[in-house]
Amino acid sequence: MHTNVLIIALSVFGLLIASSSQAGVFTGRPDVLVCSVDDPSEVQPWDQFVFYVSGRLEDGGVLYKSLTSNPVLITITSDGRVEAENLEDCDGKTVAELRDEGRAFDFSTQLAEP
């Protein structure tokens, strides 16, 4: 009896872990974006600049920020379109396009080295 209950409990726990590992902080939106930043001063351009999910906006969009003091922000609108004016490789794309290009990840996904 106890063995059956333990097996059922472990199975349910495993399903919960598996399903939660597929979900991001905000459903349907990546937790991490990687975009190139074109620095107009050309002092410090970044080929792979990392932005983390920061918050949900009142209009349903999601805001992303870097961990640096750089003022570059990314917004994914409620319809899934990226708004990032000075990030040409991300601006105007959809979440699906960014995922296909290897520029959008969830915390449960390991980022690969180039």
C-alpha cells in the first residue's frame, strides 16, 4: 500500500517538475533574450548582449533589461512582436523567430557556447 502511494506521489511530482521546466516566468514569453547591441560611439558594441525578463506591462507586453547600467530595453508586445530600436537582429521579430535563431531562451534551457 505504501509503495503504491509513494510511486503515485513520485509520478505526480515528476509531471509537475517536467511541466514547470517547459514554462517561463510569463507564459509564451522567453525568460532570456540575446541580441547584438550596436553602440553608436563604437566604444563597446556587444555581439551577444543578454536581457532578462523584468516585468509584465499593463498592456500585456513584457519588459526585458540587462544586468548592466546600459539603458537598452526590449519589449515584447502583447501580440508577440519585439520592440528594440537599436538591436537590429531582434527588433521587429516574433518570439518564434528569436527562438529559431537561438536568441530566446527559458531559464530551464541551457545556453550553449558558440
